[in-house]
Amino acid sequence: MLSEFTRARSQLLLKQPFFGTLCLRLKPVETEDIPTMATDGKQLLYNPKYFLGLTDQQRVGGLAHEVMHVVFMHMVRLHEREHYLWNVAGDHVINLVV
């Protein structure tokens, strides 16, 4: 499984060096505790079943999406906001950009 993650991260690095370089700074963590993918700004968590169900292009896009949460500092700017709504709003902004 890690090889598929590594392959997607390598593709991101080659296609979008800015995002790929930032992605390399996030520690990959495989977990079934989340349904899709997430980041805390230090780790990039991904559900292996979800990740394997994506196309190569969707995997690369998913990694870029999570990196954008870090770029926009969504974790730092959460403060006392409701986490779920803050994440949905952040996802919306990221999806407009990526």
C-alpha cells in the first residue's frame, strides 16, 4: 500500500513541484480511523481502502488537496470554530483552487 502512496506523491512532485515538495514534509500515516484523507499539518493520514479505490489522478489530486489545507493554515486558524463546518468551508475553497 505504501508503494501506491509513494507513487502518487512522486507523481505530484513531478507534475506540481511546489505541492509535491510540501507533500514530502508531511509524514504519511495509514489508518482506517478516517473515511478518506486528512492532515494535521504534520501528518498526512489516509485510509488505505479509500486510497486504493481512487484513480492515479484522483490520488495525486487528493494529496494536493491535503497540502492546500496546510498552505491555507486551516489547522492553525480553526481556533474555537466548529471543526466540521470549518473543514467543509476549507474543502470548498480548496476545490475552487485545485
